[in-house]
Amino acid sequence: MNSIFNRVLENCELRNLSENTKMTYVRIIRQFSEYFKNPPEELGTEQIRGYLLYLKRDKKQSSQTLDVVYSALKFFYHAVLGRPWEISPVPRVRLEKKLPVVLSTEEISALLLVIENIKHKALLTVIYSAGLRTSEAAGLKVSDIDSARMQIRIQHSKGAKDRYTILSETALTLLRRYWKAYRPRTWLFPGRFGDRPIGHRSISFMFNQYKKQSGIKKGATVHSLRHSFATHLLEQGADLHHIQLLLGHSSPRTTTVYLHVRRVDLQKIVSPLDRIITKP
């Protein structure tokens, strides 16, 4: 069965998919195969439909998770096996339109202040200050920090795109302190053994640990730092076009979600009740 998973990896590589996407697709296809106790290439449309229903009904998976599973299985049957993908028997999950969880500037400050480990502090500070995805922060190299132009180069991001984002002066000062303490060579934030970047789970674990220590009760994740970066820029007066470029969004429609979570305009709106009744 390993040969079929090698084919998945090879096809992902030919499509220039990210390392994270490759591992995710292989994991999903493997779990799909193990659920039915059959090689994935021997399973068909009815098994796909049944598996998605199982994930939704029994495992209570979110629509976002189901959408990723759908994409992985579609890629496997269409791109790897060369079979036609019959859309009608297996409808795509309708994604829930949820607003992102955003931390206030006070909560960001509280989070970063409780961190004593210089490496952890530098990592989470860079994620927030530059609006990075977890995978982008993990994949940073020392050479990606351009202090002369005050920019950070993001390579092979989502959609196999490169981009530049801003380098905060505060973050640069912290990075210099971190570099003197750790002297990273290739990867800016190496993992335990140094020859590979830090893992996504490690970043998530440290964030949750410091979130708890700082007393933040919101259901925030590491990705909330990216959402907070965009929202705070919008509240400071930055235009959507530049925020879109900094975040690396392909479509401006993706960036407009932050219009719904910024506080500036909402705070200026007065409820009509307060204009009718001044004293309850």
C-alpha cells in the first residue's frame, strides 16, 4: 500500500502543493482506508459518501474539516487514480461563515508579557506583528529577515506564492536578542534537533499555554494572531488593498471579513434606544 501513498506525494509535488498539504492529504487518505479496512484505490463513491457522513454525524467534525477531507479524496481519485469525480453523489460541504476570533491589543500585550522564553516570545511576536500563518512562521529562514528594508520574505506560502510582509522594529529588536542567545543558522526557529523547522503542534501548544497563563478566555488559536494583526491594521486606518497584500490573500473578498470584526466604526454607532430614552 505504500506505493499508492508515494504516488500521492509525487502528484502533490508535481502540483507544487505545500509540505503541510501533502502530509494532510496522505493522513486523510490513510484514515479513509483504515476506516473501511481496504486499500483506498479499491473504494469508490459510496464509501466516500459514507465516510463523510460518518465524520459529520458520529465524529461531529466541523464543515471546514469536512471540506479538507473532501478536497483530499477528490485529489486522490481525480489526480492520482485518474478516475472521474462524480460531483452529484458526493456534494461538497457547505462551509459555515464564521467570523474570526480576534484578540484586543490589550490581550495581545498580556499574552506576550507572560512569555519569558526568548525563542517563544520572538516566534509569537513575529507571527502577530507580520500577520503570518503558522506554517509561514515555522518555515522562516534567517535569510528571510531583511532588516535593511524592514521586510520579511515569505516563501512558498499558501498557493505556492512568495510575498513580503512588514518587519516590526520591536520584533526586530527581539529577534536580535533571540539570535544572540540561540544563533540559529538556517531555520529562524529550528526544531529540537536543529536540522528541521519547529513543528506546527509545538507552536500551537506554546500558544495555548501562554494564552492560559495570560487569562485570555476567548477560543483563540495561533491563527487568531494573524486575524488580530489584520483587524488592528484596519482599525489604525490601513486600507484593505495593502492588508490583502500583506496577508497574501488571492482575492480581496477574503480580506473584507475583517470589516465585520473591527471595533472603530461599531463604537461610533449609537443604539436608537439611547436616542429615545436617556434615563431607564
